[in-house]
Amino acid sequence: MEPWEQISNYPSHIKKIYEFLSKEFGSVSTPLTYSKDYELAIAVILSAQCTDERVNQVTPALFEAFPTLQSFASAKPKDIEPYVFSTGFYRNKAKSIQGFAQMLIEKFNSNLPRTMEEMLELPGFGRKTANVVLGEVHDIIEGFVVDTHVKRIAYKLGLTKYKDPIRIEREILEKVPKKYWNHLSLYLIFHGRKTCIARRPLCDGCGLRKICPSAAGKVE
């Protein structure tokens, strides 16, 4: 029986999950470090297929080498590549960063857009990137951030029957109260790093084990 098939009362289930995680992690914000709004956008571009920890190791030197939005826009992608090499897919990311900076200046007057539609016009931006930036910078919650942790844990907890990020987001937006969207995504990410680790989930010490359909048979 799939995890989502074991949930008889979805509203009650999600409320219990949210209440536990909110007590566990409290007030949360993106773990990516930045000092300027556009720096967050660049950090999120770099986070694709890469850990936030690695991105935070890379960005100080990157932002020192290119201290302004204009310096990114004026750079050639090959100038950016050495600074982002260790994040993987460095050629594509360097090209996206340069294109993002250029478009932000030329089309959006150096200001990050405030709508999903406009965000998705920016090079290197998908729904995940746009959701992170809209929520963190503008406190505008238009969607639900689905990264690898959220994708895995939302399924394990029975919050979704899908494993595709777009379908996961769509289902959660339909079923989960909007007031939960922003923090719940971050809570699931932090829970995935601390307890529900991909290769070795620590079910014995998990406070959600009693209501997690995937933990059945794993604990006494």
C-alpha cells in the first residue's frame, strides 16, 4: 500500500506534521547566504543539483570578484566559470548568471520581479527558483518550493501520490492551506537534512514516526 493511500484524514494529517515541524525548527528562512537581493537569485541558480552548503562555500569569492549586478552582466560566462566550477554544470550556470544579470538590468530596471510569470522569464529560473526568491525577497507566496528533499519526504509522509516536482507542487497547492506553504517547504528540507536522510533515514529518532506511513514496520 502506497504512503498516500494510508492517509484517511488529510487535513488532520498535514496539521499534525506542520505543528511538529514548527516546534522542531521554529522560524526559518533560506539557508543560502546573501547580502543583496540579486545575490540570493544567483545563489539559487547555483543550488541546482548542488547542496546549499557547497553554494555557501562558493559565493563569497564569487560576489567579491563580481561585486555589482553590472559586473555580472558585463562579464563573459567563461570569467564566471572558475568561481562556480565546484557546483556542477558550471558552464550552464555561468551562462545563466550572466544572462540573468543582463536581463534584470535591461528589462526589470535591476529590480527582481514580483510575479511568477516575470520571474520565469529570467535565465536560469524555474518554478523552484522563482518560488524561493518571491517568498524570501518579496514575501510573496505564489507556489510551493519542491527540491529533492521535499520531493522525497512529501511522498514518504503521504502528502502526495506523485514523484514529479510539478505535479507534487500542484497537488500540495490544492490540498495544503496556503498559510503553511512557505514554512512547510523549508521544514521538510531541514527535516530531510537532520532526520529523514536520503540514504539512511533515522526513523528510530523521528518525532513523526507515529504518523508517517513509510515508517510502518521500521520502529517498534
